[in-house]
Amino acid sequence: MIKKRNIQGVTIECVQGDIANQPDMDAIVNAANARLTTGGGVAGAIHRAAGPGLEAECRPLAPIRPGQAVITGAHNLPNRHVIHCLGPVYGRDNPSDRLLADCYRNALALADEKELSSVGFPAISTGVFGFPLEPAARVAIGTVARSAPKLSFVTHVRFILFSENDRGVFTRMLEELE
Ligand code: AR6
């Protein structure tokens, strides 16, 4: 089972781990809520590790809409930036596939604008927001692969999945890319 592929100059890999513990990534992506406050899951882990300064920096940027991404500093996290994306709530924010793809595309565009070379993503919307994992993985991997030719600075994208099962699903999507 391959865990890494190079698509048009961008290395894409899938690992199992904690999004808040990726010290070699320039930016990590938060699966945020519209108000950009802390919460459970990914947002809870990121805000806990970053400290209260992150929420304070987020306040004037909120609210954001599904598919949107905004960028902040990383405060006490070991990264340079956090990119906050609001994924679609499955079954409510439609079309959910397009809104989820917007998250990945907009996050990568912000990272590229800031001239960052590496970005770590969680599986946006697949927890509290209820997006089924397999279609979410297809959108995530497909969107990053399609964005690759447009990126000038980003050369490394890592998907950080919480469970070994989720990593397996993302890895299969990566293998199946044409
Ligand atoms: N590292 C990597 N992945 C994680 C981690 C972690 N530390 N913790 C959970 N996951 P979720 P959403 C996985 O719910 O669905 C928040 O409360 C998890 O298993 O964090 O976009 C916000 O405030 C799942 O596969 O994000 C919002 O209100 C995936 O990350 C809402 O939840 C995403 O789960 C956002 O919901």
C-alpha cells in the first residue's frame, strides 16, 4: 500500500496521527465552526494546543461561510500558520461535494499566497458534520490533485487521519487517482 504520491510537483501523503502535532508542516488546517471558536475534534485539539491567542485573533475574521478559508498565526503550535475552513454540514449545506472541495481549494490558495511549502489537512466535515468518509476522501484527494498544477510554493500536502481505518480509506483514494 503506497502512502505517498507525487502529483505535478506536489507530494501527497496520508498518515495516521494528531493534526495538532505536525511540527514539520508550515500550516495546519482547522475543521472550524462558523464563529471560529474552539469546539470538539480537530478544532478543540488545535485551539487547546495554540492557546487563547488563537481565538482572539480569529474573532474579527468570523463568521465564515461553508467552503470559505481564512488564515491566522499559529500561536503556541509548532507551525507558522493555521488555516481555518468551514466544511459543509452533511445533508444541510448543499451541494456538499462542491462546498467541501472549496475548502481544500481555498486553503491551498491561501497557503500558496503566503508562500508556504507544506500544508497538513484533517478529514474536514467527517466528524461532527457527518460527511461519510469515503466520498469525503474522494473529494479531498481529488481536489488537492487538481489544484497541484496551479500551486507555485506548496510542494507537500499531508492528510492527517485520526484512525488507521480512515488512513486506509484516504490511501486507497490516493492509489486510485488517475
Ligand atoms: N487530529 C486529526 N484528526 C482528528 C482529530 C485530531 N486531533 N480529532 C478528530 N479528528 P471534526 P467536522 C478527526 O468533528 O466534522 C468542531 O466542534 C475526526 O475523527 O473535528 O468538520 C468544530 O467546532 C474526523 O474524521 O470536524 C465544528 O463545530 C475529522 O477529524 C465541527 O466540530 C473531522 O472531525 C466541525 O466538524
